[in-house]
Amino acid sequence: MHSLLPTLRRTLGDDAVLTDAADTAGYVTDWTGAFAGAALAVVRPADTAGVADTVRLCAQAGVAVVPQGGNTGLVGGAVPDGSGGDVVLSLERMRRVRGLDPVGDTITVEAGVVLRAVQERAEAAGRLFPLSLGSEGSCTVGGTVSTNAGGTAVLRYGMMRELVLGLEVVLPDGRVWDGLRALRKDNTGYDLKQLFIGAEGTLGIVTAAVLRLFPATPRRATALVALASADAATELLPLLRQECGGTLTTWELLGRQAMELVLTHVPGARDPFDSTHEWYGLVELAAGSDDVGERLEAALHAAAAQGLLLDAVIAGNPAQRTSLWTLREGLAEAQKLDGLSVKHDITVPISSLAGFVAEVGPRLRALLPGLRLVTYGHVGDGNLHYNLSAPVGDEAALRAAAGELTGLIYDAVAERGGSISAEHGLGVLKRGAAATYKSEVELDLMRAVKRALDPGALMNPGKVLP
Ligand code: FAD
Ligand code: MLT
Ligand code: ZN
């Protein structure tokens, strides 16, 4: 047995250190199932001091640490490699809400708090914490900070980066940086928290965060619209902004293939239209007191008058709203249930998004006939989940062509000045592509930061940096 283990047990308590395969299985395989490794141990400290002790003891023993929150990441960032030499440090036991300030509109929570719990705590205080992801029942504050998570309300509230005011971080040498300030203004040198937001656990372990709260928006109006084309999704955005102003919260795109997967795999999912369409948009307005229903209807009438809409269904009650949202939020799970998929979480400038879809789809199908293009995503942010599912019954063909297909997609993204990872990060899955699509200068700068903060390269090795 590695000499580190008894020391960790003495320091943290036996129940904080898991080594049996049965106990560690869920921590060493990622949500997609594409990444499965082995851990020297899974360590679950209950507080910041415990995290600091774990990191310090691992550093002294030269053992790498893989931070883990809810393990819902989609790029293999939270699971260890197959060596069995690394410690997975799970933040799942750090679930305290340390405080909520209704005047300053902030909430201070520990890293292991699940996103839905933050949303509920804010709601109980008459506030809104706006980050909203399909994984919100499992993903954690630490994970969403470390991946700079996006989701379906970025259009109005921004990504996690815009929602964080302060962080507490355990550094790779075990020191604790207390940056838990709730200040809106603090220009005293480098904005250090930005280094750890989106760093995917490669620069330190987030143990707590001060998050911004917003006024509650109990009034919501939601519609699923049948679009005349993918172009219409981007052409509609300025109209929705004009008509709905600051109440516009969500504008999501769904392609027909994506809708088909949800209708096939998600129990209770139903297509609200009588006929099928190629493209759909999910739009939601939210406000404290405005009558957003009227604003939404006016916007949809204006869009129809411009020939951008073929049809529209407006939710008449919360159950119908949930039914429309299921068609969007059920997608990740549906595609996983359908079998092998190759996911591309890309951003292109919004104005070139429809051109990208029009050009790339036919080229991919020419490469692999029968390929299913499962396109959906946060069109308001220029972010598409441009996912590929295998020709029915022929996963081997997709597996064989995946590299060429992904290269074609990423080249087309790069030609438009886009990004090969909009919201999921690089992890293991995309660090190779980062070597191709990020400039040498950028890679050098990131390596310099990594060397400065983690000279022993023990913090989440093999992730992010090529
Ligand atoms: P984990 O998966 O545990 O870890 C993610 C990364 O962060 C890893 O690199 C890990 O090492 C690191 N990490 C975790 N905790 C810490 C910590 N405390 N300190 C330092 N590093 C840490 N993502 C989006 O952005 N938008 C979406 O709309 C979205 N929808 C999703 C829907 C589904 C169904 C699923 C399964 C995933 C979805 N995701 C989405 C991806 C995922 O939920 C996010 O990346 C989320 O932020 C991960 O949080 P987590 O707690 O599960 O982190
Ligand atoms: C989403 O927007 O549904 C998520 O980012 C997950 C996915 O890419 O499927
Ligand atoms: Zn997404």
C-alpha cells in the first residue's frame, strides 16, 4: 500500500479515503463513458483545511491530484488516467452555504454545493441565481466555476465567469488563497480569480465561491417556434432583442434530427406541431412583474410578418412550459442513449452561424453517407452543439471517420474565427485539438501560468494543456 494512504486516513478519517474498486468506480468513469481510469484513492475532505492537507500531503509524496465535483463534465477532465497513481479529490462533502447577503445580492457557497441547491436557496431568499444547465441536478459550484459553464441563460446573464465575485482556492502547494471578497470593485493588481475560472482544476482547487444574485423573475413566457431556416434563427435574434429588451433570457436552436432523438428516447417527450420542420427555436422571456406574455406574442407576430416563422406554440401553463423545455434539456441524455456520438461544442460569430451549417453539413454527409447531424445549442451566444450520430446501425463507420469529420468541422470553425470549445472546456478530449487551433503565443502564455502556479505539474495532469 502506498505510504500516503495511512497518512491521509490519519489526517482526514477513514471514511474520507476510498480505495475499494466498488467504492471508487463511480469516480473514475466520466458521464459520457468515453473516459475510464483508475485512482490510487478517492479522497473526500469535509472542509477547506482537509482539502489543503490532502493537497499538501500529495505534493510531498509526489502524487497527482484530480479535482472532481459532480463528474458531469463532457471532456474527461474530472477522471484520472489509467495509471492508478493519482488521487481523485472529490469536493462532494463540501456542501455548506456560508452566507447570503440580500442587500449586496451575493451568496457564498462551498464547492460541493450542487447547482440546483444554489438556485433553490436563492429562490427561497426571493432572488435568482441564473446559471442553468441540463446537468444542474448534479453539477457543482466548483465544477461550474472550473469549466466556466454556460447553459441556456448566458444570453442574458453571461457565463459562470460573469457570475463569480470571489473565490477560495487551495493552491498546488497546499496554501489557501482567500479571495472570497464580495466586492463589485477591487482594482488592486491582477484579478487572480480569473486564473482559476475555466482552468479545469489544473491550477488549484476551488473550495468556495461568492456568487452574484439577481432579482427573481417569476413571470415567464415560453414558446417553441418552427423556423423557416437556420438563417432565421440568427435573423430573429435582433428582432427578439428589439421587441423583448432585457426580458429575453433564452434563444436556443434545435435541428430536426436532434428533436427526433428526444422524441425517441425521452419518455413523455412530444412534438407540439402537426407537421415536422427542419429547424426549431426555443425562446423564453422572464421578468419580475412585466407581462412578458404580451411581449412574446408581439415579437412572434412581427417575426411571422417577416417570414421568419412557420409556426409557433406558446406554453399556456407550467406543464406545457416543462414539455417544451424537455425537448431541449433532454438532448444530451437522448444522444447518449442513442449510442455513439461525436460531440462538437463550437462557437462561431453569430452572423456566420447559418453559413457554417449550410456549408459543413453537406461536406460531412459526402464523407459519410447516412451520418446524422444532431445540431442544437445556444444560438444566442453563437454556440452550437454540432454533434454527429452514426448512420443507423453503423457505429463502426462513424468511429472510423470521426477524426476526419472533426478535422473538417474544426477547420471550418477556425476559418470563421470561432472556438473549438465554447463551454465544455478542453479536458482530455480536446487538448490535442488545442495544439492545432490555439496559437503558439497563447499556448506559451498558458504554459507559463501553469509553471508558475503548479511547478510540480501535479494538479490535474494530462488535462487542458497539450
Ligand atoms: P466535474 O465534471 O466534476 O469537473 C469538471 C472539471 O472541473 C474537471 O476538469 C475537474 O477537474 C474540475 N473541477 C471540478 N471541481 C473542481 C474544484 N472544486 N476545483 C477545481 N477544479 C474542479 N456544460 C455547460 O457549460 N453548459 C450546458 O448547458 C451543459 N449541459 C450539460 C447537460 C448534461 C446532461 C451534462 C451531463 C453535462 C452538461 N454540461 C454543460 C457539462 C457539465 O455539466 C459542466 O461542465 C459542469 O460545469 C461540470 O460540473 P461538475 O461539478 O460536474 O464538474
Ligand atoms: C447542452 O447545451 O445541452 C450541453 O452543453 C450538453 C451538450 O452539449 O449536450
Ligand atoms: Zn450547452
